[in-house]
Amino acid sequence: MYIIIHTYMPIKKRRSQTRPNPSPRLPSQPGLAPPDLRLLLASFLNLLPGRRLRRLPSLAQTHFYDRLFNPIVTLWYLIFQRLHLDSTLQAALADAWAGGADRLRRGLSRKLRSLATTALSDARQRLPLAFLQEVLGLQAQRIVGLEAQTQWRGLGLRLMDGSTLRLRPYGDIPQQFPPHRNQSRQPAYWCLVRVVVLFCLHTGAAVGYAAGSLSVSEQVLAARLILENPGRFLYIGDRNFGIFRIVQTARAAGAQVLVRLSQPRARRLRGRSLRLGIFDVLWRPTRDDQPQEGCSSDPVQGRLLVVRVQRPGFRPQTLYLFTSLEAAYPAQELVALYGLRWHIELNLRYLKTQMHLGQLECKSATMAEKEWVAGLLAYNLIRAVMLCAALKAGLKPLQLSFSAARRHFQHWLEDFGRGQIPGLRRWKTLLVLVGQSRLPHRPLGRPPEPRAQRHVRQSFPLLFGSRSQARRQLKKYQPKN
């Protein structure tokens, strides 16, 4: 029994002219023979096996009443809502009436009696958040295992960066994620959630996340993620993560770092005037640093790379990179790896725009985090399709268009709504279409565009303050019948 769903929506990729080269060429590695199509199809269908999901600790330790919307069916429709164009509960229930989940719950469409979405809504609230997090870890592990060359010199490459999500102040959301401050005197309306996500560099799949309120910094969330994922990894981050706390936490987790430093921090670390070159440094914490609790505060041995990046048509840029790797790892390859860090900005944009995770319409803080994890699961399914297509075509997954893969994947998944498994011929056609959806090569980048937008003109005035205050003000002027 397997879990997969439906998809849609596009967006074009843009390159910033103030960033380093986002796609430098890494040294070529000896390739492997493309795997068999049947093996790829079986591996993809087995990304979320129902039997394996039922044995996860969060479900094995919890007793569930045998309802129509059991945990597996509920997980199906959580991902369905992220992939389908209509993300409402009514659309999910209509798919259940049409037999879209009969393969997961025998006779579900025949046993449904009501058109109300109450049963599905209650099932979503009963589903443990820990179960979704365990499913994400299992899925990410299997996606990374589809390709044998996801490591660089024996290290797994992980990109880390943070962003914010927007919520309405319903239920306990203002207590868990307080509204952000603004410059006006009116109280802020929107509640913000701060998230930090880890992505696999080769596959683009989301392998972990951490969420919190705005009172928790991205560095604290990143340190929590690193400690929860110990192993031989190389964490790549921008200047926001170029602090002693991240380096200290990575050492405690048995991992390595490649982070960019600000010029004052690099000069303080070097201890003298900066010039181009590679320098051995010993990073000691200062009184301004906030070390991670439970980790050693001893100095960290590493290298400081001061390089000058020059691209035709772009301004020259000086990068200050710190790495805990030894001299056996060439500096040129490290600079090329940091150039690939820009892909995490694109991945976060895909999550917000194409997976509709920029603003979540939820009534509780726990349900908002469940929707976020479901969006990551749906995103990883598309990344898995891109990986299979890249393996067949002999390409890298990051060379393919995410929006095109999403459209082709939706049409391929239509057979699942009819209770049928697409055959090998349709699977081959899907991989060919996705493999041909390559990103265009723009050596000079796109011309600059003004930072302005055209919106449809509305005749309604802007809303200031909270909506409840606006309702009370409107009620004063309503005529009484």
C-alpha cells in the first residue's frame, strides 16, 4: 500500500546579479549505469509504504479507533491538499467520494454517508504531529538513497537557511506565534512563524526543519537541527550562520561547516589585515558569542578562505568563507560548493509559491505545523520524480525545471484517483517529459527589472488594525431593522 497524490502550478527561476555564481561546475565523478525503469518505479512507489508507516513509534504507541479516515488516509489527504489546485477540505472529500483513497481504506467511497467535512477535519486534528515528522525523515532518507552519488568526498551536503510563514490570529496561534511588530501605532494583525529548513544539495529534497516564534533566532533553530541530525555532513550557510554557535554545534554533532563570514567577523578571526588567500585560523568564542548549551566551548580549528569572485557582466565580489575541513579538501571546490548555496533560496521560494506554504489558513498552531510538514512531504515527491528523471537522462536534478516537473507529475497521478497504478509505459513517458524540461542557460543573466508590481485596482480602502475592530466600527453604522 503506497501514498502518492496530485499536483499543479509553475514559477520561473531568476538569478540575482549581486550573488555569486549560482551554478558552478563541480569536478566530474565517474557515473553509474542508469537504473532500470521498473526499479525506479518500485523505488518511487515505496517512498511512503503503508506498512512501514504503521510501525512508526508515534502510531505504534497510540491507540486509534477504526474510523473511515484512519491515519494513513488522513496523511494521504494532507499531502493531497498541498498538491492539488484546490486545497480545501471539500476538494479532498470529493476525491474520497470518487474513490481516490479506496486503495488505502477498502470501500471508503461506499461507506461515506455525509458531505460535511467534519470527519476529515477531526481526523487531521487527531493525527499526531510527531507522526508527520517521522514520515518526513523516512521519506527524505529514501529519496537520498535513490542516488548513489549524493556525497562529496564522503560527506553529505546539506544547505540550511531560514524563512517566515504567515498565519491569521486564530485560536492559540497568537500565544504560540505572536504578531510581529510594525512601524505604525496600530497593532499588527499577522502572526509569523520562523522556520529553518535543511535541503540535500544534490537532490533538492527537504531532509529536516525546525520551527519557532520570532523570539527564537534562526541560529538557535539551526543549532537544534544540527544536533538532531548527527553524522558526516557538510553544512553550508550564508553570513547569518557564520557564527561560533553553529561551528561549535557542528563539531559536537560530528559534522563540518562551510559558512560565509561578514568582513568584520573575518577580520576579527584573522587578527590582522585581510588579503586574498587561505589562512589557518583558530576560532575562539568572544564575550558577545552565545555558545550552545551542552557543547564544548573550546576553540575550533579551521581555515579562512578570502577569494575574489569575478563573473562577466557582474560586479566583482569578495567572499570570506570559513570551513572546518582540513587542507586535503581543495579550496576551489569549496568555493564552488558555496556557489551552489543559492539553490536553497529557490527551494524556499518553491515551497512558498508553488506549494502554497507562504500563508497557512489554520485555526491552531499545531495544525499549522502539520500543514507545513505536509507541504514538505508533497514537495519531496516532486523532487523524487525529478531525481528519477535525471538518473534516466544522465543529468543532475538541479538542471531540471521544478514547475514543469510539477505539471507533468500531476497528469501522471490522475490514474491514482481512479484506483489504478500507472503502467511502466506512462512512467517512462513521465521521466522523458521531466528529463526534457531543462532549465535555460543564461550566461549573462536577465536584465534588471524595477521593484514594482501592477495589481488589480480595488475600490475598497486599506484595512488598518485588527479585523475585529473593523467589524465593531462597521456595526455602529449599520441600519437597525
